[in-house]
Amino acid sequence: MELILPDWPAPAKVRALSTTRAGGVSAGPYASLNLGDHVGDDPAAVAENRARVRNRLPAEPLWLKQVHLADVADADSASGVPEADASVARQPGKACAVLTADCLPLLLCDRAGAVVAAAHAGWRGLAEGVIEAAVEAMKVSPGEVLAWLGPAIGPAAFEVGGEVRDAFLAFDPAAAAAFVARENGKWLADIFHLARLRLGKIGVTAVYGGGVCTYSDAERFYSYRRDGATGRMASLIWIE
């Protein structure tokens, strides 16, 4: 199993990781470590893949039903599979998790290691304010928050329509720098830059990661834009 460990100055008691597509039992377009149970893969294979990841964790993580909005679940008290695109935890051993295959996974913690959060941010989630909602749910000063941006579709591959650009510029004119015009009338969007702008606007300046493209590396990453039928990777964070 190949894991990506965030390169950031998080407190020693904070643990975090992001999976790749390597190290599981799924076959076909889901090969091999697909962790999504909603994409058409064999449920038994997904269960085995999740069990392999679970072996790296203190407990079963809080899986979410992600809907590209800005609701935040409390991993300390939630049960089942909440409909949310972010979660927050303060209790040791409670793992927050998000699934992605081009959307941006964000992992968050405070400098004291007292609270952690994970957020799933496609362009809709970013525009809806999922980053702001996750940071607010942490209930610490944004200046105390560390953020890590995981693998997502890169700016050379993320083509969007003008309505996407308009949605971000309406919120912050500085977002224009995250879009490059194409000859076909569409735009290339830099989701990492958009996330950094959102974080900076609320006072989160300690931002790490970003720049790893899921679309361009089929061997390591799932990509919905590239493949259509595909698996999902997980990004997880918890306090020991």
C-alpha cells in the first residue's frame, strides 16, 4: 500500500495520511485500493480495501455521504454515514475521512493538536464555503490552523465553464488569477490556488501541499475526469 504522508509541521500527536490507488483487491477500473462504496465496485472488495486502511488507524473512520456542499459532521458523536462534506474531531482516536478522485482533499489541525478536520472540496464545495465551514467548526483562531492540500486535478487539466469562474469572482475578484482562458471559450482552473485564496481570506496562512495532479498520473491516482468509472482515494486525520 502506497500512502502519502503530509509534509507539514503538525503536532506529534496528530496523524494524517492520504491513500493512492495501490495496495487493494479491486479489479477493472477500480483497481486496486478503491475505498468508495458508491461507485459500482464489488462491495466485498471495498470492504477488504477499507479493512486494510483501517489497520493503519486507531478506529474505523467516520465515512461521509459527500454531496458537494458545506455541512460539517462531528466525528466525536456522529454515527452511521452523515451527509456532509467535512468532519471535525477533538477526541483522540476519532478519525476524519474524505473520499476524492479529482476533488481536493484538505486536512486541517491546530498548532496545539487539540482539534483536526477533513474537507472534501470540488469546485462546488469551494464555492459553497466548505473550507470556511470546516475551519469555523474547529472553533480555534484561524491563525492557529495548519492546512494541507492533498492530490487533486491539476490546473493543466481542470477545464470548467464560465459559470464556474463567475461564481468565484463574485465572491473574490482575486480569484481571476486562478483561471486561464482557452480557445474553446472555457477556462482552466487551479483548484489549489482557489483553496489557498479561501484559506487566506479567513486568516489561515499556514498552508502546505498542493500541486499533485490526480488526472496526469493514472498509475498512482484515480481520476473521475480522466476515466469516468473509477475508484476513490481517502484522506484521513486523527489525534492519537
